Amino acid sequence: MQNDTHDIREDERFMRQALTQARKAKKLGEVPIGCVIVCDGRVIGRGYNRRNTDHSTLSHAEIRAIRKASKVLGDWRLEGCTLYCTLEPCPMCAGAIEQARIDRVVIGAPSDKSGCAGSILNIVQCEKLMHQSEVTRDVLVPECRELLQDFFRDLRKRTKNAARKDAGKMVPAEGAEKPFS
Ligand SMILES: [Zn+2]
């Protein structure tokens, strides 16, 4: 699926910008996923995951970037645009990419849990749908993957510590009054 006609250095440059967006999500305690949309060599939409912050399942990085790019172009059609995302799009975002008629999708880390640009399904290249995007996978995979892995490692650590603290509360302190004796 890799297309050699594209400049890999340029793809990496824009993927780094998507990674910058992903780090903004991390700062909010959100799963670090970022996205930028490029038109004629210019970034016209940026987004990062804000699902918990916004209390909205629609607040995925790609959807937010698509909204902004559409505003800039004054058009829901994003023909001629390339979308860079640090993690392979989920079914919802892959559907939005297809609907927005985005020319090309450049993906960082693959997702075996929800990836719909080839891993589980391939919505963005489904011949039965109206529009198919060109897909370039595996751009800056180590950086994109590491950001996610670090986040989940920290989350597990925090959850474990919180559970330990809660467990501590359930043990009555020495000399504490026994409520039912
Ligand atoms: Zn999504």
C-alpha cells in the first residue's frame, strides 16, 4: 500500500505535527491521538482526541481536524487534501474520511483494535462506497506507538496505585472502633 511517489520526508514532517497534536491530548489526560490535514502543502486543520474533556464520542482527533479544514475551505468536500493521523482511524473517522472525500490518508501506528484503514476493515478504500482514499501506512511508527504505550503504562500504574489506596482505606486503623461489635 506504500506509495513511492510521495516524499517520505514530507510525510514525516506532517506526521510530527500530528504527534504535536497528540501530545496536547496527553496533557489533558486523554488517549494521545493527533491529526493534521494538509492542502497544497499547508496545514488547514488540526485536531487531537478530547473525548473525555468534551464528553463527546465525536471528539476524535480526525473529526475535529475535518471540521476545522472544512471551515477553512468553506466546503465539506476535502478533495485534494491529505490527512495525517498518529493512529489508524476508527470506523467513525474512517467513515468521515470517506464522506469528506479526502484524497490520501497517512497513518502512523496501526490499530488492531479499531483500525478501519486496512487492519480490521478497510472503509477508506472500500470499492463499494463512493470514495476511496490512497493510504500510506507506517510513517513514524515507533514515535506514534511509544506515545500510546507510555500513556497506557502510566494509566495502569495510576490505576494500580489508586486501587491500593482504596484497599488501604478498607482496613480499619489499629484501635479504630469496630462498628458492629
Ligand atoms: Zn476515530
